Amino acid sequence: MPTSRNLVLFSLTFLAAGVSQAMTAGTFAGSATGRNGEVAVEVDVSTNRIEAVRIVKSTETPGIGSLATDALPAAIVAAQSPNVDVVSGATITSDAIKAAVSKALEKAGADPKSMKAKAAHKDAAAASFPTKADVVIVGAGGAGLVAAATVVEQGARVIVLEKMAMIGGNTARSEGNMSAIDPEPEKLQPMTPALEAIVEKYLNAKVPTAEIQAIQDAVRKQYADYKASGRKEIFDTPELFALQTLIGGDCKADPKLVLVMARNATRAMQWLDDQSDMTWEHIARKYVDMGIGALYPRAQFPRAKDGVSPISTYDAYIKPLAEKVKAAGSSILTNMQVVDIVREKGRVTGVIALDKNGKKHAFTASKGVILAAGGYGANLEMVKKYNGISVTATSNQPGTTGEVIEEAVKDGAALEGMAWIQIHPHGNPKNGDLESNIAGRPQDTPYVNKLGLRFADETGRRDDISHGILAQPGKVAFSIYDQKTIDAKKVRPEHIERAITHGYAFRANSLPELAKAAGISAEGLEKTIAVYNEAAKLQSDSALSVPKAVIGWPVDKAPYYCVPITVTIHHTMGGLKIDEETRVLDQNAKPIPGLFAAGEITGGIHGGNRLGRNALTDLLVFGHIAGEEVMKDAK
């Protein structure tokens, strides 16, 4: 895509080259459906020229679709045609803008299909950007920007390299919810028998190593002290958090790393709170919420300054950190793909990257390099290399292709847990996108198959639910909930309305009507919901054919909602082997001087199954540590 500076030059240079016939001068409107809803434009034209394009309505995702709404209007004016290149990573929004502009041009009397875009003129002056800094960070997703913001806090200069046209990575596509111990536990909801049973399960579990046994013993003592104290709020400690993460990941993670994450989660949460006007809604103070695969109620939801209004993950995690980095005089360079890691006399001193034109650039770091380029969930060849999984749909952004992991291995880095790939049960059957924001809360929501039958504990592990879906007819399931979920804004009304418009969800005033719309057995669904509702009223799963650890409210208030879900590749738990200081280790478990890593590019933190919400906790904790430790390493 041309730079914004070039776009101004283009609009002055291109006259009527793209217009094949005279138009009626004036302002014309057009609209088309984007990812989240209607994208509406106004187009000003003279008799032989597109004069201006304005986006007048858009609900596209900040940091993803918004990149297209920011860039394409000027690009269309520059090219004098709607037939311009889409913005990588924002294809649906780009196509909507182009279609909306085409409709407006048709009203003006033009033939958009015949309006061939003019080739972009290259700026005569070469692009200028810094190539030397204290720290170079590879990847401008959550972990990379947390690390970058931490580095600039210490007065150092950083260069962040992002191969995509947009920053944010997979973080910008997530719900943004993290797990952390509540800083004011006395405000939590009361402990329930169901939660007591969950704690007892982990205390009584057989664990394979002395390290995990020591954590389990610590939790036993903490729980005994809690009960003896007479306290009533939900019991939680960093060690319980760590024990659940370890056992929930089949004890395949590194206990030392898991303890670091659990013990630093609250500090990392509060650090992000300090970066902007965003704040946190501590969900367990309002109701018991398990989250999909989270296994325990310690959810922290990002919110706007008022503590209640929703805020996009981009606006909570990405935008304020990027602004902080740039305000400190440091640089974030997009369309810059790292292809080599430079080592001199054993120490990593920089990287080599290709710009969008294929030109090589060398970036040097006097203190160290932090790798935060994400996993490999969008690289099916790499997925097949490490895991024979049959799933091909992915919720990952297209840049999550793992080449930086392989470059690090060439420079001596060790790998850990590469066979562990998480498949998520909330995939959209039509496109693989993650639909957790409309799938309802697991404790309130039964999942049924086409026969209308439950088949898994909705509050259980993600992998168990996912493999359960793969065993169902058509490899699809249906999340069922009622109006109470909407009224409580556990699913935001605007999200479900968009989904219904797109055909990604269904709504009806009765269960038989809902079943007919979604293609589910009405008889099976009614019987299942009747038994489920009785279990919810009694708060006992004894009558359920498939037990459920935590049951929320019954599904009994019309209208009713149904969201089809299937399995999608979501998270790669394996990656570069690191220590507690985020130093990348070599094959002999020795730190590679000058090389650090954080986020999904690393292994050893989640084991064989990642708990829900732990990805955001992981990137906040270890991104922050990487930013701190890279500075210590060079002193």
C-alpha cells in the first residue's frame, strides 16, 4: 500500500485516468456489509474525477478493520478507481469499502468495473527510519508492545518490527480477558459447593513430579487456613492458579514458568491499567464465570474508564502501548518481516528484515533482541509438521506463521512442547473465526449436537469440548442460551444482532422454532433443556447424562438464541524454550546471550492444554519481564 505521504501526491497527479465515462457531479452514497455490520460511504465526484471518499458509518474492529477504513478512501482517490488492493489482514472490510464506493459511483453514472486503477508512483525519496536501538523487538502484538513499553519506561530506545501492515497480532483479535488473582479478594462472590468441589479435585489429584507436589502441598495448607479463618469469598491464591494451570495442561508445562506467571499476574494487570484510561472489571465480584476452558472464576475483563463500558482489545492492550512507545521517540515499523537473527561472537546483536518491496535492512541492538512474533497456528504446513491434527480452520491472524521460531532454532535455540496445539470449540463453522463473544458463558449455556443432546461439560477443558465436537454429526455443535444472557450483557446485544444478520446465529421465541432454524432435532432439544433447567434450579448435575461442574441459570426466558460452533486451530502451546527471565535457551539449556522471547512464540507455560484467558496473562507477565530483563542483561 502507498504511504499516506504518497497518497497526497497521487491525488494531485492522477486526473481522470480511472474514469471511463462522464459522471454526474455531486455526492453519492453507498453501503455494503463488512465483518461487523454495515459500512457506509459518501463519494464526491466531478464530471470526470473521484474527488473524495468518506466513511460515514462503520463498526469494524479497531486495529483490524479500522486499518482499511483509514487507508482505502485515500487510496481509491489516488487510483481514481475502487479496484485497489485490499489491506492485508482486513480483507472483509476492504472488500466492503470497495463495494460501497462502487455502488456510489454507479449512482453517479460510472462503470466501476471498467475503472482500472493507476499504478502507484514510487516516492523519489527513499523511506527513512532508524536501524539502531538499545533493543529490537520482533512482533507488534501484545507481548511485543508490552515489552517495548517496558523498555521505554527505563529510558531506552526500541525498534519494533512487525511483518504485517497492522499492529496487534492475535491479541487484537482476542476478547482481551485475562486471569489474575483479584487484588481485593474480600469483594469476591461467596464460595459455592461447586467451587469447593473443584478445589478438592486439584488437591486430591495425583501429580507426577516433586515440583508440582510442592505446589499442591502449599495449596492444601492455604485452603486449610482459609477454611479455618471462616472467610466466605471465593478461595484463590497464585499457587492454586499455578496448580490448575499445570494439571489443566497435563503437567507438561515447566512449574517454574507457571509459578512466575501466576505470581505476577496481578502486578501485570495493574501495570496495564496504569498505561491509559482503560481499567478492569473484576467479574468474580459480580457472578461466578468460568470462561471457556478457564476452569475457575478469576476473570478480569478490560473496560473503559468508567469500569463498565466495553473496550476493544486493540484499544486496551495495543493502542495505548504503541502510543507510549512512539511518544518516547522509539519506532514501530510495519511491513517488515524478520528473516535472520544476527549473532556476533556468540551474542545476538540484531536482525535482518525484508520490507514490503523485498529489500533487506539490518537492525542492530546494543542491549538485546526480544522475539515476540507469535506462534504458528496460521501455518498449516508447520502445524502438520509438529502435530497430525486434521483441523484446518484457524482463528489466527494470517501473520501467525512461525518463521521466527525456525530462524531462532537455526541460531541454536531449543524448542519445547511443539506438539501441543490447542483447538478451540468456539470456531465459526463458516469461516473459522473465533465466536466467543457471542457463544454465551459456559456455566449458563448447554452445548448440544444436531440431535439436541449435550455431549460435554461446557465448563471443562477446551480440548475435551473440542474433541467432543469432532465426534458429533457434522463436527458441529450449538450453544443455546436465552434472553437473560443478553439482558445481563454477558453477550452484548450489538454482537448477537450482527451475528444473526450474517447468519452466524439464530433467534426464536420458542425452542421448537429455534431448533427448526438451526437444523437441530426439536424433540431432542426440548427434552435436553427440560432436564438441564431442572439441574440448574437444583444446582445439581446428578440427573444430567453428561455431568457439569458449574451450572448457572436455566434456559427459560424467551427469546432463545443458538450459535453454531465448531473446532478451529487457536493457540500453539509450544515454542522457544525460555527461563524465568525470558532468556532463550540453547540445546544445552544455557541462555543465548542477548536473546529473549515472550508470548505465544515461547513454550513451557501452558503444557498440553492452555487454560482459557491464560494467553493474555502470559503475554502481559512475560512481555513485561522481557522488557525488564533485556536491560539488566546488558548492564
